[in-house]
Amino acid sequence: MSAPAPDPVVVEVVRHGLNSAAKQMKRALMRTAFSPIIYEVLDFAVALYDDRVRLLAQAPSLPMFMGRLSFCVEAAVQAVGGPEALVPGDVLLYNDPFGTGSHPQDAAVVAPAFADGELIGYAAIKAHWLDIGGKDPYSTDTVDLFQEGTIFPGVKLVRAGVLDDDLYRMALANSRVPKLVAGDINAELVGCRTGVRALLAVVERHGLARFRAAAERMFDHGEATVRSYFERLPDGEYRARGVLDDDGAGPDPVPFEVMLKVDGSDVVIDVSNAPAQRPGPVNCTLPKTVAVARVAIGMLAGAGEPPNEGHQRPIRVITAPGTLFHPLRPAPTFIGGWASFQALETILAAVGSVVPEAVPAASGGDICSLVWWGTDSATGQPWADGSPHPVGQGGHAGGDGASALMHHAESATRVTPTEVWESRNPWLVEAVQLIPDSAGAGEHRGGLGVEYRFRALAQQWLTAVIERTRTAPSGLAGGRPARSNVAALVEPDGARRPLAKATRVRVPVGAVVELRTGGGGGYGLARERSIEAVQADLREGYVTEACARRDYPHAFPD
């Protein structure tokens, strides 16, 4: 006889309890981390899983990390001998890019949770360490896995509650900024312990049997939510083409195709028609490719709910081993995230080609990362920092695109405040402002990009990873394209060096790094934009009169 269905009220109490537990993990990590890239930018993911590695709850942070964190848990557990090799108090460390779907700096820490001696789930965190011993703290030109950082292929960092000092010291010895990494490792441990305690509290409150029944009901509801969305879309194959500026190792563009197939309520994302894996590090490992599909479908069909395993059930991903979206080791993958950003944009474009009202026009299409490091001349201590930067979002059927927001793949991350930047790093931030005329015109215009100017107060080094410098963010439903991303180093003598994918760039005292992030594409015909909206844009300085007269002549009857 099947077990009775759980009380819907209990299911909701369990669901909210799990979401609260994940948020407790997030708060613990943020409050104890040493690096702004964690506590300000939120370059991490935290989640709780059941004993079958099914997503129970997550806290809002970096969406693309969340889509692949389950791979980290599975790989880490198998590497140490499977669930039977775990005991209470263990914590696993795992950062192999072909299992994490990230570069080695994104290190996953996994803690099993036991109730009365039975494994009931896992608390997991993946967070960015500022350096883990690669050829550079951040690279766009690696040629194999071994240049990209020290690999911890699933090891017990903590055994039955006791830190393995040998592994801990090895991690710090392979970092240029060991104090920062030490603080962040311990913050991850604190976060995981917090998650285990909070998960156990939920289970103990309801009992294991009732908890598991409620989780199954949660999963079924998440699946039904996604399926109900796709049942309303026309069946068929939705296709679009994307392109990367280059692969980091050479100048040639890297085109690819994405196909999304809707069959009733089943969804297939097919990227098997991709080019062969590249000699440069834009290769997007399988977990990352699966994450792209999960994030895209969650954005489209998740109904704004906190995701769980059920939301992922209707999705199937097809890849071809040895290609851009399923590279084989030891292919370089350090900036494979930039391929994933373009794949996400292309999935949305594929849907927009058939159902334009379902998606926005293209965004600035990138996170425009800058990673800096050097040595403090006063103390002799090494320092490092890094940040993504916001772009304009595409216009959509419901209105204008938002200005100065992070790319969809990192939509819950933040920009480090200028005060933190200037207090911790040898820069003067001379400008942070919206860029007039950077948005694509349309009935609903795109959002604006942002201009940054950083003046170096001491010699330092910089790696820039900036995509979509050659391809303008496209409009939708007749909307016009927006301006692309662009960056440059201006030397003290005024000489300009364009920056796109550039590793270990020397930034001398007095030099200025200029970054102008792209806008969002427009939605709908520009001639349909209301005169009142054009006039409001002029008043706010979002568009100059010359550009407005060109794009919206109907608003200037004289």
C-alpha cells in the first residue's frame, strides 16, 4: 500500500524551512569570508541536497553555480569511496573543472548530514578562491588543464570533525594570497556546518519519513510548474546561432548553434552541433553546459519560485564529446563560463525566434570581469581582487530593459561598492555612470550599459575577460541592436591599448582602465515608442537629442 499523501501545509512548512536553512548557510558564509568577491560580489552558491543528491533548497547567489553544484557533490562523494565511506563530521574538498564545471578557483566543499547514524543529505558550497596556484591568478590564454590551478580531486579536508592539516597547508601553499584563501576556506566550513545543523533541525521537527514525503511532493510540484509552461508553447525545434569573439588563444571567432526542442511538456537542449573543443580556454565542460540548460529553463518556466530538483526533471541535454560544450580532459576550460553566457543568450534567442513575447531581447551578453593583483608597497603583502560588472538588459514585451544589472547567469551577484574597492585596493574609481545612447532603440528600449574608470595608484597586474566586443546585442521583434562591450588601458603617456581577453596586463602608476559595458537590445519597432517615453529618456539623459532624432523621428514633428 502506498504511503498517504503528505499534508499540503506540512509540505509548505518543510519547503520554507529548507529555504531558510539555505539562507542561514549563505549568511554564515558571507559574515565569515575574507574576500569581497565572496561577501560583496556573492561569487558562490550554497545548497542543500537529499541523500540521492537531489536539490532540496538553495539561497539566491550565483545562478550558474547552482545549476552544476550537484555534479560537485556526486563527484566528491564518489572520489572518497561513495556514501558508505562518509561519517558524521566529514567535509570534502573538490575543484576538478571537469566535475565542477568551473575553473579550479571555484572550490566546492561538501558536508554529509547524518540523523541517528543514517545519511539523509548534504550541505554544499562552491565559492571563488582568489588564487589556487595557476600560471596566473586569472587567465585567458591557458592551453591545458594543468596551467589553470592546483586540483583537489575529492579529498577529505575534515575527517570526523578534525581538520586535515596537511591538505589545508597544501591549499595555502599553492596560493599567492594565502591569508585570504585561509579565511575563505574556513568560511566555507562554517557555512557547511551551519547548513548541516539547519537541515537536521528541519528533519527532527517533522520526522524523517514525513520530511521525505514532503520533499517528494515539493519535487512533483516543481516539475509540474515547468511542464505547465512548456505545454503552452508550440511544439517544434527552436534554433539560434551564437558566436564567441575568440577562444583566448587565437583571433578567430567561434560560432555555434543551439537547438531547443519542445515536445508537449518535455524540453531538449541540443548543443551537439558545436565546433570541436578549442585550443584556448573557452571550452565549456559538461556540468556547465547542463547548468546553462537548467538556468535558462528556470528563468523561462520557474514562475519565480525557489528551484528544487523537480524543476530540472523535464530537461534533457544533448552534447557531443570532444566539442566546445563537452570538452575532454585535459582541454583548457578556465574561461568556459564565457561560452556558457553566450549559450544562455542563444537559448533565449531561439525561443524568441518563435515566441518573441516570451523572452527579452539580447542583453550586453557578458559579465565583463576584471581581476587585479599585486603587492602592497607599505606592507609587502600580496593582494588580489576581482569583480563582474553590470550590463544593460534587453527590452521585452512588457517594457524597457533594466539598466546596469548583472548578466542573467549571475543575476543574484552584486557589484563591490566603490568605498570597499578604494579602501582595499590601490585604485581611484573616477567614474561609475550610465552610458547615454548605449541601449537599443525600440517600442521598448533596452537598458543602458555602465562606464567605469579605474586609475592605478600603484603598479599592479590585471586580467580582463570581456566578451561580445565584436557582436552587438541584438534586438527582438523589430527592435534595434545596442552597443557592445569595450575596454581599454590608457597608459600615463596617453597611449591606448584595447582590452578584451588579456592576461597579466601591467598597469603602471597613473594608468587608467576604462570599461564601457554593453546595453540591451530593443524590443519592437522604434516608431511605436510613445513620444512621452522618448521625452522622458531625454530628460533623464538616457539618450542624447541627436540619437533620439535618428531613432525616434516621430517624436520630433518639427
